Amino acid sequence: MVLGEILSHLKKTGIRLTPQRQEILRVLLERFQQGGPPLNAEEIMLQVRRCYPGVSLDTVYRSLATFTKEGLVRELQFRDQSRCFELVTKGEHHHHLVCLGCGKVRPIHYCPADFIEQARECYPDFEIEDHSCTVYGYCPKCREE
Amino acid sequence: MVLGEILSHLKKTGIRLTPQRQEILRVLLERFQQGGPPLNAEEIMLQVRRCYPGVSLDTVYRSLATFTKEGLVRELQFRDQSRCFELVTKGEHHHHLVCLGCGKVRPIHYCPADFIEQARECYPDFEIEDHSCTVYGYCPKCREE
DNA sequence: CACGTGATAGGAATGGTTCTTATCTAGGAG
DNA sequence: CTCCTAGATAAGAACCATTCCTATCACGTG
């Protein structure tokens, strides 16, 4: 997955490809390639401001909403109330392990196919689009308290 | 699971058992018994006000936070930003199907044990406390748009 | 290369949640 | 049963992440 692929996808959709938006996507891609935790809107803004100092939080939120609608970005919600975002990548799929102490997020590279199957059987009239599985606990550092 | 069990559990913890708190728990229990979707703070407040008209939203939030810390209540977050609460019940365990259109929540009475197992294997140093699995899609009504 | 439409910046507004303060009360001690 | 006090409550103010508003700007179509 490279930035070019994402940008050409965007072109097809007719969504305008401003430099700010390219930078937002680049930041998300970089984070994905590093395997790090998802970013929240403010973190994204701070990163983007390195190149485009004038960028507003509102712009970041609006762009992320647009990308989410387009299926390029996924929004995540954990129990600490924080909202964060990650790139949707073809061929790669993961879930999350969240520390209830420090809020740090780690990826789980496993997907329970049986669960989705069960949901489909239970509610055949539903058009299933997506799913998310999250495990909560305490990381080694937070266990010591 | 009856209200008495919950209340006696609370007594053991030393948490004060005010009538408002009893009513909040009763409302949550009623919802659980009906098998309905989880409630948000405002819905709970409105129900509680039938008996205790003076109850404030703040009281509801504080009580729910206390119950959550005590493991009596679970807080849920879905992608529409809404925050809601449900009773934690022994012997019963479920996950959720959420409509991306209207936000309505339905229970899925199935749990992917393999997923939790995998998380444990992946991160043996983590102390796993809880997990949640959510499927997103469009309900029959919202599919028509 | 000019034009129109959709995007942006900045500041103001919003709304859910939490804090503050004064008052009250549940429940243990006497 | 009555008193006492730590902890709970109500009301309104404060908070803060997110969204709205409006004037301005610029992407990329034609």
C-alpha cells in the first residue's frame, strides 16, 4: 500500500485532493507502516502543521469524515472516550488491545470469522458493513500501579 | 438476577445505597430483562425522574461511574459517538450489532472465545479484564434509505 | 487560463460531561 | 432510637472536543 494508490482511489471518487488532505493521508499511512497505535484528530493536526502550519482542527475533522464516508479511513472508539482514526488497508486487517490504565492501543492480528458468521445468521436482514473487536486490560506497566 | 442480589453486592463494597442509585440500578435491570438496547445517561435520568423528579444528570453520571468501577455496569461506545450503559450480569454475556443508519443496537448472543485466546497468546503480559465485539451494518429499514 | 464549486481558516457556538459549592442523608456508633 | 460524619446530592457554572458559520481561497474542469 503506497500513497499513490490511495490518491488515485480518491481521484476516482471525485473528492478534491488538496495538499492538506494529501498530508493527512500521508500521516495516517506513515503511522500504519510503523505499526503504531491509531491517531486522534489533534495528533493528526499537529503532524500536518509541520508542513501546513495554518491547518485547523476543523479541516482535519472534515477531511477525516470525508475519508471515512469514502471507506479510506476507519474511526475507532474505545472506553476512555477518546476518538481516533486509522487507515483502512486492503489485505491487512486487525483488531485492538487497549490498556485501561494508560489508554495505549496495540494491534491484534487475528479476526474471529465465526463471530461475524454468527451475526449474519442471527440477523439475516442486516447488511453487514464492518466490525470491530476490542480486548481491554492492563499493560505490564499499569499492572504495577 | 434480581435487584436484591445487586443491592447486597453493593452493600458489601461499602458504597452508599441511596434511593437514587437503587432506582438507577432498577432501571438498568428492567432494560436487561426486557432484552432491549443499552441506555444512555439522559434516558436513565428521565426514567429515574419518574420516581425522583429532582435527580440531576450529574448524579446519574457519577453513579454510573461508581458502578462501572465496581464492575456492576459496563459502558459502551459505538461509532456514532454515543455513550451508553448496561448492567453486567453473571451467566449472561453478549455482544452488539449496531445500525449505522439509525444507531439502534441489538444483542448478539455469541462470543468468539478464539479471539480472546489469541489476544492472550499475543500479549501474555497483559492482564485481560474485558472485551467487546461489535458488528456494524444497516438494518432493513435503513437499507431502503 | 479563467471560472465555479467545493475546501479552508478562524472564531463563535454547541452539547455532552464534569467540576464546584453548599446542603443533605445513609448508615454506623453510641 | 438519635447523633454524627463521610460521602452523596442539586444546581449552575465550567470545560472541552467537535461542529457550525462566514468570508476567502484554490483545485482541477472546461
